[in-house]
Amino acid sequence: MAQIAQVIVDVPTMQTNEPYSYAIPDALRDQLQPGMRVTVPFGHRVVSGFVVGITDDTQFAGQLKPIQAVLDLAPVLNSELQQLADWLATTTYAFRITCIQTMLPNLLKAQVEREIAPTDELTAQERATYFPDGGAREFDSTKLDAATLSGLLKLRQAGKVTVTYQVKDRAAVKTTPGITTTLPTSQLQELAASVAKRAPKQAALLTYLQRLPAQPVPQAKVIKDAGVSAEVIRAGETKGWLKRQPLEVYRDPFQQPVAPTQPLTLNDQQQAAVTAISTAVTQHDAQTFLVEGVTGSGKTEVYLQSIATALKQGRSALMLVPEIALTPQMTNRVKSRFGHQVAVLHSGLSKGEQYDEWRRIDRGEATVVVGARSAVFAPIHHLGLIIMDEEHESSYKQDENPRYHARDVALWRGRYHDCPVVLGSATPSLETRARAAKGLYTRLLLDHRINHRPLPTVHIVDMREEVKQHSGDDDFSAPLMTAIQERLDRHEQVVLMLNRRGFSSFMMCRDCGFVLKCPNCDISLTYHVNPRLMKCHYCGHEEAVPQVCPNCHSRKIRYYGTGTQKVEEALQKRLPAARILRMDVDSTRRKGAHERLLKQFGRHDADILLGTQMIAKGLDFPNVTLVGVLNADTALGLPDFRASERTFQLLTQVSGRAGRAEKPGEVYIQTFNPDHYAIQLAQTQDYERFFVTEMHMRHQGNYPPYYYAIQLTASHEDEQVAAKAMYQILAAVKQGLSDQAIVLGPTPKAIARVKRKYYYQVVIKYKHEPRLKAVLDQIRQGSQRAARGLAVTIDAEPMNFM
Ligand SMILES: Nc1ncnc2c1ncn2[C@@H]1O[C@H](COP(=O)(O)OP(=O)(O)OP(=O)(O)O)[C@@H](O)[C@H]1O
Ligand SMILES: [Zn+2]
Ligand SMILES: [Zn+2]
């Protein structure tokens, strides 16, 4: 009976989304397993692919093509991850190959390169022209000039050259020379004695070799411990005293050692949370917990002690953090508790480092995994606990295919491993808090700070008044300046946040704070330059750009937003003695820059940390007693139904950086909308009231979590094509779904033209649409055959409507 391999080929199209059958050559029969990478002939090419199944039946009538080569000795995708890939493809409307590749480290993405090689048929002239190096050359039509390309194609037609395929697998393992010896100890002793007088170094090596273990020892260690040079070792190798062989090593991403810490004595609320989570871990109970804890309530300690429970039972733990490059403090806390068992996965690592960490996890050498979004796919075997810190963060959603949310993947894996999932935040997402309200998640509350330290006092500064009283173009209000000066005098530290989100995309009146909203959607209108219009990108409503404020008739209407650099200069001018650190995309571009800046601030080498949203989360600096928010409104003005939620979360999080130790904290929030509920409730840091208020708004507007949402986008270089495609999609959606579904659009996206492409979108809001999946799959099928260059994306539960 012939064996057949089911292969998902690396050709992301709708047609290749199902596995193809290939014959397994006899030579590969014992070796091949599902989850391995292979190369296979596909059309006129050779492509890489993943084996997803091996079957015995021969339904296929024709002659199957054979698998060409196997790239792995062991599967790179274990069976859990194979199932997860299928689920991901179904729920995110992405291709299976795209899902598989998203789950694996970059280095495992094999590339098949076409090569073209000379044959004896070539004339000397042709050989010199097309093969100046003598041998085969890469054959990539996008890299060759037209003349060479057409010349080579002619030679190919004439059969004078051959085309071959070369797999460029970059999964390189790093090695170092390792040393072993095969000689018995007695012989080494004799040899040592015989050379002792003549060559004392060689004798030292021979003496050292006597206590060498059976496993290879890195040459560098031998050199150091035996006190001999590399030449002596080479001499020993020539004489047959020792063998040198490559020894696999890991690229270690932790340069500096971290000081170990011990578990802290928990307070009652922390203890209750740890007990509940630990019980679920012990009982293999796939419960979901929401740890709702105010800023500085000690959530991290709850995570660490719950992880310890899982480890004690011989299981592993996964801890997700929003953007690891932004949270070095958190990573260090985990490392200092669990030491070498910790693996860290994030995009700041080199590809080699990522691959090494991935293998340490796969082999069970690392049992605590800390990482950002994609770490949710880490090949952990015996998961005992999954933690997602700052679960409300939108960076957990990937905004390219597959458009998955790490929270959903975490919950899937929790069910697979029968282990609890802990979602933690001071400001949970509405979706999560609503599920806790329904009893789907168990809510664990930490409602006060450690040692009952007070939350900081928050002052709202009405910038409309400030603008009236002062010349009006300054970013710093009088009360904030006074507060900063006080901190400088007392040698305390200040965190200042400049909110860059939604830069210039909406207009606001500087006199009254009025933001122009859509009459239909209660969402701010977006300013478009070309043509100059205010547009609602939910429902399509548009109107002229106002010349005066419709509310107070002031002419001080402008786009909101200032750069960090400009603000830094202005601040330095007003406070010449202050030491200011700026933290934004520009100052943190270099690897490790972020961590260095935070260390500097932690040592009190600076008085003021001025930064964008990236300074809002997770920082725990005891000497910070003042937080200033320069522009609270920019996020509020975004055309997104989550604008209030995001603003509340951001203000509460950044406020939470103040007064975390003995000295009490104070916060100044500068705003043009002092009466907005998101700002008012951030002042009292009252999440629960915000939750109730915002749920009411969502209910009124038929938004999530009352409705599910799907965003469909079509993009094309020709605006007409994109718009037309979207109208066709709209028709298909309307026909396929019940009239309970609310369909908005098509409208141009808020940023309608990106990279020379026009974007149009339709948003579907629904409660129960059994036919939805079928309708969307059909749309995907259709879009493949539609206009060339047209891209249609489907985003379930989009986080970003920009
Ligand atoms: N049981 C405890 N006893 C003493 N100190 C504690 C205890 N638990 C936590 N801490 C300390 O309290 C501080 C705040 O804790 P942590 O940073 O974990 O808070 P958090 O809830 O994660 O806050 P945020 O959401 O603002 O990041 C830390 O410095 C931590 O070391
Ligand atoms: Zn106005
Ligand atoms: Zn509208």
C-alpha cells in the first residue's frame, strides 16, 4: 500500500489552502512525520511545504508526484500547534500556510531558490556571457536585467542550461568546538608522565583530559581550566589524544545576570488570588480568571507565585506582555525569580537568538516563557498556566494576516492543556470585564495599592482657560509647571506623557475643545486633505471643513498634535537646569536603547522622563511623584468607538506611575474636554464606574461587546477598483446575512490612501449569523479571481478602525 503525505504548500492562495497529496519515496518512509518541512514539485516549480498528515489510502487516481526532500529530522510543528494552525486559519480567515509560518520562528521559513546551471552544450562565448563565475547562478527574474533574463530564457528553451532548485534553509544552529577524548585514563597518565619534562603544557593538557567527562566540553573552557593554548590543543588532536567536534550552543540574549529575588509575603487579596489560580492549576481546570487590580496593587507578585505553583508540579508557564521591548522591568522581575528556566521571545532578539530560545522551549529546557504577542505560539509542552498581563492592550491583536488576538489563542491553548488562563489589568477591556460580569470568567479583585498606599491625586487642567489667559501656543499649563518645579526642588522625579496617537487626523477648537462629530454615529469626523472634507468613515457621512468653530465661533480651529522633540526643546528652555530624557520612536530605535533610558532614569540620572504612550505601562519607579499628561484629548478625537475606552485606559495607566512607594503621587491631566466622562472617571481612577458608563454607550450605539464586529477592506492602486470591489462585497454580505445584521459603508478608510493604494471598508455588526462564515469564505474566493492587484482583507473583531 502506497503511503501518501498531505502537504500544505508555501503558496498562499485560496486554491492551495487545502493540502495536496504527494507520494512518499521509500527512502523517506521511516523518517517522514506530520509537522515536518519538505520540498515538493509544484507546477513547474519546487516549493517548500509542511506535512500535515500521512495516509494510506489511494483515492487519488492519477500518478502522484513524490516528495523531493525532507528538511527536518524531527517535526517543527507538534500536534497541538498543527491543530492550532487549523483553528487559526478558520477563525481568522487566513491561509493555513500563513498561519503555520506565523507560529514558527523566522529562521524556519525555508526559501527555495531557483538556480540555473550551464551544460556542455553551451558555446564558449555563451558561457563567458552568462556564467562568468563558471558555475550555476541564482535565477530570480526580479533581480536580473532584461537582456540577461531573455538570453537565459532562450538558452533554456534550447536545452543548453538546466534549472535546479536549492533550498536555502536558514535554520542555522550555532556551534563551538567541543573536546572529548577516547583514550583511557591510564594511557593519558602514562603519556603525561612521558612528556612532563620536555613539554609541560602538553602534560598539563593530558592531566586535564583525565578528568574530562564523556560529553564534549567547549574548547574555550579547556583552554581556561587546563591553562593551555589553542595550539597545544591542536597538537593534542594531531597526536590522537583528543577529538574536536562541533558542540551546539545557544545565543544567549541575556547579557547581564539578574539578582535573584524571593517570593514576597502576600497581602490578603493577593493571597486569595494566588490560591484561586493555584487551585485551578492543580486541578487541571481550564478556568479563565480576570485579575482586576488597580495600578500598584501587586499583580506581578500574584503572577509570579502562581507560576511557581505550576513549576512545582513539573509543568510550564507562559506569560504574555504587551510589547516586551517596552517592558524590560517586567522581564527582569520574572528572570530574577526563575533564573535560567526563563526563555524570552520578542522581536528585539536577532533571528538566531529567537530560534535558540524557541528550541530551548521545545526541548523543555526553558519552563517559563515570557514574550509578546507571537510568544503565544511557543512550543511549550506541559502548560500549567497562561498569564496575559495588561490584557486590554491593542498590541495583542495582529494587524496583518492572520489577524488573530493573542487572548483567543491563549484561551484555546488553556482548553487544550486543561490549564487556567489569567487575564490581568488595572483597566480590563470592556469585552473581558463583560464576560466576567456574565460569570464566564472568575473575577479576582485587588482594589487597593500595596500597603494601602493611596492612589495619586489627579488634577484636571482646563486648557481652554489656559489658552485664554496665556498667549495660547504653549504646551505647559501654569499649574503643571509649578508642580514640576516643586519636584525639581525636592529631588523627586517626573514622568510627562505626550499622546501622539491620532496625530493630525482630527480637528479641534482650541477655545472650547469642540470636536466635530458625525450626526449619525457619534464618532468624530476625520479630516481629509484631498479633497478637503470632514468624513465619517463608519457611515460615509461627509461635510465641509469648518472655518469657525460651530460651537463657539472661534477661529482657533486646528489639527491637534505636537512632536516630542519640539516639546522637549520648549521645556528645556523654561527649565534650563532640569535633566530631561526623551523617549519616543526616534530615541529608542537602536537595540536596547529603551532599556538603557529606563535604567538611566531609575538611577536618577535624569529628573524628567518625557515620552509618548510607551511610558504609560508597567513602570515602577519609587521616586516618581508627579505625572503630567500634556494632551489627553488626542486619543479621544479618533474616529473609533473605542476612543473613550482607550483614553480612560491610557490616563489611568499613566497616572498609576506616580506615588508607588512612600511618597504620595500627583497627576496633572491637561485637556480641552474636562467634562468628558472618560477624563472625569480617569480623575477618580474609577474603573468600575467607567465600565458601567461605557457599556451603556456601547449598548446605545450597537457596538461591541453587545455586537460582534467584522471589518472588510479592499485596497487597490486604482480607487475605482477598490470602491467597486467593496460595493460587490456589500451586495454579497447583504444578500447572505439576515436583516438583523447592521452593515456600515462602504466608506474610504480614515487613512484612505496608504502606500499608493486606496482603502475602502465595510463594517458588519451582528449578534448571531450562522451563515457568516460561508458568506465570508465566498467573498474570499471571489476576490481571488477579481481584479489584478486587488487585496481584500477580513478582520474579525478589529482593534483599529484607522
Ligand atoms: N506583597 C507585597 N509586599 C510588599 N511589596 C509588594 C508586594 N506585592 C508587590 N509589592 C511591590 O509593590 C509594587 C507594585 O507592584 P506591581 O508592580 O506588581 O503592581 P501592578 O499591580 O503590576 O501595577 P501596574 O498595573 O501599575 O503595573 C512593586 O514594587 C512590588 O515589588
Ligand atoms: Zn469652539
Ligand atoms: Zn457616521
